Amino acid sequence: MMLLRLVIVSYLAGTAPAFVVKVSSSRATPVTLAFSTEQETDDLLKPAYEIEKIPLRIGHGFDIHRMAPLEEAGQPIVIGGVVIDHNPLKWTDAEGKYVEKGRLYETELGVVAHSDGDVIYHSIVDAIFGALTLPDIGQVFQDTDPRWKGCDSSKFMEHAFEVMKGYGYKIGNIDVTLILERPKVASFKPKMKENIVKLLNTSPGRVNIKARTHERVDSIGELRSLSCHVVATLELL
């Protein structure tokens, strides 16, 4: 039986935990993953059942994060690996921290998150894991783990790509729907797409990014949060 042994060095949050993916060329033999990280993480990405080599897999990912004044969030808005620079916006102060409760407060915004809070990258990782019948990103990269504090989410994308490749798949296509009221992101979308294409070793014709507002409805419409949906298909290598 021929085995392809792929050694991956992950630089997540600067800790560089090395792990190995062994992929069998036989479709009857499950993929095995051997990590030098915690056993729980190993078990999550190495299910007891076989991840069958079916021709096409489909996954859905979703993420949502709070937005708050930049001084409170402690980090900027990062979407698709792009820092979203913007002028002060009218944010609804639902808790009355800065102005009377429910009134508008003009401020630059940031994302409240354990990592950098990149909703597109998190949703894509979730979609890839979902397509492979693996646990969600929150289980693999827990928000209570200090290793991921302030982590650049491109590291999660790199990890998901290697896991996907280790199981014998590549990106079929990715369809992103970003939902936020403000700031406007149309001018940033080409760079977001470029980043995704590069990180997942795919082509521009396989990645699409759409953005829409929430029609001033609920926390997204009040600029207190942003969210993202991703549908991804995976094809056999």
C-alpha cells in the first residue's frame, strides 16, 4: 500500500506545533492524523469513522462577531485578511457606555474577538471542516486557548487547507456572503479574494465574495455586529 506522508509545520500564534498527516492512496483505508499537540485536538480531526473519498463534498460555514468602539475592541476590523480602514461611524450604544442608552455614538469600530475576528476566514474554515464531517472551528481553535489570542486567522486557513489536502481534496468553489451595515467594503473585496485564492491554492474563478447590509435590522443593522455565511465545495485531488 502506497502512503503519502505529508509533514506540516504550523505556525499558529507563533507556537509552531508540528503535526503529520498520513494519507493512504487506497480509498478503503481511512486517513490518519498524528499531532504533536493536545490529544483532544488530535481526536477531533481523526474521527473513528472513514471519511470516504466521494467525488464532491459540500460544507457551510457561519460566523458572527460583535463590533464596538476601537478603544474597547482593542483591534481593528479585519475581513478576508484585509484591515478595513474607515471614517467614524454612527454606532448604536445599546448599553449606554458612551452616550445615553440606545443613542448613536460616532466612532471608529473594531471587532471583539479572541483571535483577530475575521468572519470570512472563520466561515471558510468552518465550511471546509464541515464538508469533511469534522468538528467546527470553535472546537478545534477554542476561544479559551491562550495560543489563539489575537491570532492572525490566515493561520487557521493554512491549517484547514493542509487538513483538506491531507484527506485528498481541493477547493471546488467558495461562495461568501458577508453581512454588515457599515463600513462599506466594495473597494476591499478584490484584495479579500486575492488572499483567499492564495491561501487555499485555488483560482479566482472558484472564489466569489458578496456583501450586503442588514437593512438596519437588529445588532448588525445597528453596527454592533457583523456576520458571514460561506458555502464551499471540495473536489478530489
